[in-house]
Amino acid sequence: MEAEIIAVGTELLGVQRVDTNSLFITDQLNALGVEVRRKMIVGDHRELLTASIKEALDRVEIVILTGGLGPTEDDLTRDAVSAATGRPLIFSDDLRDAIAARFRSFNRKMAEINLRQAYLVEGAEPLENPNGTAAGQWLEHEGRVVMLLPGPPHEMKPMFLNHCLPRLEKGLPAQVIRTRFYRVAGMGESDLDQLIAPVYTKYENPVTTILAAPSDIQVHLRARCSTAEEAEALLNEVGPPIEALLGDRIYSRNGDPLEVVVGQMLVAKKATLAVAESCTGGQLGQRITSVAGSSNYFVGGFLVYSDSMKEKLLGIDAALLAEHTSVSEAAAKAMAEGARQRTGATYALSITGEAGPESSTGAPVGTVFIGVAGPDGSDARKLTLPGDRARIRTFATQAALDLLRRKLA
Amino acid sequence: MEAEIIAVGTELLGVQRVDTNSLFITDQLNALGVEVRRKMIVGDHRELLTASIKEALDRVEIVILTGGLGPTEDDLTRDAVSAATGRPLIFSDDLRDAIAARFRSFNRKMAEINLRQAYLVEGAEPLENPNGTAAGQWLEHEGRVVMLLPGPPHEMKPMFLNHCLPRLEKGLPAQVIRTRFYRVAGMGESDLDQLIAPVYTKYENPVTTILAAPSDIQVHLRARCSTAEEAEALLNEVGPPIEALLGDRIYSRNGDPLEVVVGQMLVAKKATLAVAESCTGGQLGQRITSVAGSSNYFVGGFLVYSDSMKEKLLGIDAALLAEHTSVSEAAAKAMAEGARQRTGATYALSITGEAGPESSTGAPVGTVFIGVAGPDGSDARKLTLPGDRARIRTFATQAALDLLRRKLA
């Protein structure tokens, strides 16, 4: 079964109001095994909205509209569904009485205009709205289902859960969704795709989705079957060969970001961590401490943005910087060692490099060294990173955390 | 002129990734007087995407697609535009060379699969993408314009601004847009709205928009007239009374964020800055150093996440912490003074507090002290901040930067 969602309202096209209803509805539908194929946001235009509804009805079994059920001339959802299905609007005395009662309960007089909200598309069942005046509507039309739901999330959500979900469940074949999820560090999207495509392209079920963010890739497998056993069996067929190909580049199987994974490893080892950051200026510390409870393993660190601070705060030899510059393997190692020694932490991570837009040492922009110091000595790695200042910094912190993850593994 | 925007990608239908590109594009188009009538999010289905493009081309002059330009089998935008317009895909040697050069510059080998990105819809002009491998495309087709833009915002935005906007402006009727812009620190959205609504609600032109992010509010005035003089005259009528009401809470009139404004003030005073961060763990340094050229005034700082690090790295008296705890005015002052003294910077900022979810000192979550030390001594302020860990930390860094701004003013 497939669905389209249409959010109605010119205000949702601008930057001030973002449609979040469709996210909630998508989540609910996916859990039922219903796939959302398209979402639309349509301004308050009668013909465009009518055409959009018709197009959706031509293609999918379930069409869900949110918004446009208010009392004003701009509220066109009822009219558009009527026009798209060829079913007239019928005035409902029951709905009028319910609206009037609601106004009375607030000691307010019902405005004439609110009578617009008492019209039902012919054949539709009204859906009660305890949180507003706009009743919802559930319409079965030529083998399709059309839902008209109010726009405010606090009205839409309970209506969907209490009235739409039970009706949907009755009509659906029993279907179960099971998922598997990997987060991967240390490779680009196209390299990863090339590596695992030979496995996943053999299967339409589970569906494989690859999501790429700077320096972080997520691989989702989603199996849809009539029983949980079948779905798990499919995932057990496709998941392990993908895991084998990705190997230790997989750092999370439950969605945790790298800073959480590294934190858990430090806690398990009863180890502590310090940082020394140059070009990232605090981003590494910020990410590590974004995790609640990070005070259990993160002790602190040093922002050493200039050579003189590297000498002063970390005790790095001026001769070392003169010989190798601050953007060097030697500097990265010395920074990690200095931070470890001056804080007494078990491990220390360092980052030094050229984030751009200009280079101060002559090394090309994007050249970054990450270092790690621990009980077994220190180590550093050179990175050549693409993109602008913000991306270079994000890549660098991700690579530094991944370096520590591999050290702790 | 009217437009539709189509965001392409199954991942955008779920709850984990939200399309924000269309908000940016809508804003840009509105400023040109182009109305966006409908937005769609379409999953990676070849036929549905082709049909969606056809439907949009039937109705509006401008169709903008974002996403689906990657190298994988799932990236269908090129194919769908080709199918919807009946124009074949043509392999471009120039695009292939550009992609290969990009890979070479990172010392990476171009994967075979990346050749998919070298196809142009017949008749389309390629749009350069300095931030990724996916070139954009600008296609004029039967009196319509179709733009194919990459999905990642950091690739899409500069491409739209540098290549699409100038082409669009050429084709549009002369209309002049003039804007005024304020960024405001230190007050909430509803307080601000209540303060300035009596002024701006009197005018339909300019349009006033208030955008709120944690601890940062932007007020936009946008006048649309047939001449620049008329537009400026309108802004000169509405702007000054709003400025008078907001006073020195306005920190920027050109869109610069607070870290840029403070950086410019430091440069003007030939002063330098250091930081000492506890609960923000590096976020303040990260923000300051997100500005290109910040090495001209930012020297570095200390992440002192535990009491013992506050003593060890900043020389704070253990007795002071025992008496006042680390979440206190005395601790914030001592941290700023210690950072200033140990780095030799002209000014130092400090942040210490309870970001939650649990309190370690007994102070309620959301209690934060910010401190500043300078040539005239030190100062601290207590904040009581709402929200979760991430919001408390963001509010705290914004308040600390604003404290320095007022000190430097």
C-alpha cells in the first residue's frame, strides 16, 4: 500500500512555518508497512489543490491532507476534495451543533463563518476533534482512502492516532517492518556505494538507503514481510555480507553518533580523555561534551590557536615548530602528548591544520594532522580534506574521534 | 511568474532528514517577486519523479529540483528530467574532466560510477559546483526554466546564488526589492514581537518577518516597489522606529553573526581574546574560530570540565571552588581572570554552569554564569536558561559573546 501526503496552506511555503505533520504521519504509516511515495505542500489555490488531489488519487491508495479546514475563504481543502472526487459538500446539522456547543463551552458566540466547517464531502465520516472546531473527515472513494485532517499538530495527531490508525489497520494486510542500520566512518559515499552495491542491488526487499553527511555515512536496510521471522531472515541474508565488506569502518549499529560510541568505550575502559585543538578551535571538545554524562571521561583541554600558545600552554618546543611548522605530524604528536601530560588524562587527541580560506604555514588548505597519545605512546595521521572551512573542521573532528575509536577497539 | 520546487530523495520522506533547501529557495524567489505555489518531496521512483516534473511544467514557468544528482543508481533527477522533457542525456567530456580533476586534487581515484554525473540533459548549461562532484544544470525548455541543483545545502546555496539568481533576474520584469535587516540578542521572540508589532503591523509593504533561533532573533523588512527610491523611502519610514525600540540589543544590521561582530570590534581595538569553558566544552571557541581570520585576535583557551582542571590549568584556588562551587559568580570571574593571565590576551571570556540533564553542584539545570576579564577588571553575570542541554549551551555562548560586545562597545 502506498500513500501521498498533502499539506495545505500558503504559510507553509515560506520559511516561517515548516510542515512537521507529514513527518509524524510518515512515521506512523511506515510502521504499518505503508510507504509514503510523495509529499506535497500546496498553497491556498483552489485549482492547484484540486489537481494535486486528483494526481495523488490516480497513483496511490491513501491520500492524506492536513490543513485548510478552517472557517475562512482561504480554507479550501473541503472544496478541493469535493471537486477532485466529484462528490458534493453536504451540510451536517450534527457538525453545526458540535461547533456551536464548543463555542458555548468557551462562552463565545459562534461566528457565521464557522458554518463553513459544518460541511462534509458526500459519503465521508466525520472525525471528532476535541481540540479544535475543525472536524476531520474519512472518505472511501473508488477503492481509495482520503483523509482530511486539521493543520495544528495538537489537533491532527490525536485525531490520526485515535480515528485514522484503527481504520487503516483494519484494511491492511498484516505486514511487519524490520530494519538494520550502520554508521560508517572513514570513507566517501561513492566508494562505499561501489563496495556494497554488488550485495544490496540483488534485493528489492530489504530496501537499502545510503545517507551521506560530511564525513559520516549511514546505511539503512528495511525489510517488509508478512511476519517478523521472514523480515529478520531477509536482514540476516543481506546484512552480514555488507557488514563483512565495511568491516571496522562501521562504528555504530544503533544510530549512536561517534562521540557517543567513543564515550562508551572510554567508560568501559575506565579511561579519561583530553584534547588539544588548533584549527578546530573547540569543535572537538564541543562534540565530546554534547553527550550527557561526558564529565565521566572528559577532563578538558587546550585551544592553542597560535604557535606561542602551543609552546606556552602545551610546552611544545619552539625548535620543533620552527623545523616542522605547526601543521605537521611532529606538531600533532607533541600536542597530544602535551595535553595528556598536562591534564593527566589516559588519552589525548589533537588536531592541527589549515582550515582555510588562507594558509598560514604554506601547507595547502585542507591539510590536517590528527594525533592521539595514550599509555602506549603517540601516533599521528595526515588528512587531505575537501570543502570549505566548516567542512574541513567537521571532517577533522570526525577523523580524530575515529582515530581514538580504533585505538580503543 | 510562478515556481514549483521538487526535493528528490526517499530519505527526505522520513523523519531523519528534512528538506531545508526549499525554504532557502522560496526566500530567494520571493525576494525576486516569484511566487512558489507548490513544493514536493518525491522519493527515488523514476516514474513518479518524471510525472511530478511533467505536472509542474504544465503549470508554472520555473521548476527547481534539488537532489538526486549523485553517482548512484538511486540518483534519478537527470533521467527524470530527460524523460519529462523528451530530451536525451548527452555525455559531457568537460564534466568528466572536471570530476576527474576534483578527485585528483584530493589524491583519490575517481570511481567508474562517478561518470554518471557527467551527463547533461540535451540543451542544458552545466552549473559549476566548487563544493562537490555533482554539477548543476540550467535548462530552458518550451518557455519554461528547469534547474537541477545538488541536494547538500552547502553545494546548492552557492550554486543558486552565483549561477541561478543572475540568470533569473535577467528574465524578470523590473521590480526593486530593498531590505533592512536586524539581528538582536538578549530577548525572546514573543517579547520582541510585542515590542515592535505596533509599528510593523501598520504596513503591508514592507513585509516584516521575524525569525527566531535559540538566543538569536532576526528581523527582516522587505520593501517591493517599482523604483529603488520608493522602496528606500518605505524602509526609512518603518526602520527607524523599530531600531529605536530595540536599541543596543541590535548587534548587526548586515546579517553578520555575533562572533563576526565581536571579531571586528577586537580587530578595531587591536585587542586579543582567550576563553575558559566548562559546560560549553569548546562551543564558544568553536564559534569564535568559525570566522575566517579569527587567528588575528583569538589566541586560544582552556576547556576545564572538572574542578581539578579549573585548579590545574587556570590556577583557581581550591578554597574558592569549595566555598562557592564551580557554578558561581566567583568561579566565572576567576576562570576569566585565569585565562587572561595565562594566555596574555587582552580579554578573556568564561562560561560555567549546569547544562543538564543532571546537576553536579546542586544548582538548578539551566543556571549558567558568564564572565569577562579585561584591562579594567572582571565581571560576571548569572543566566537562568530554558531548554535542553543543546539549547542551554547555545544560549550560554551567545550571552557570553554579547557580554563581550557590550564591554567593547
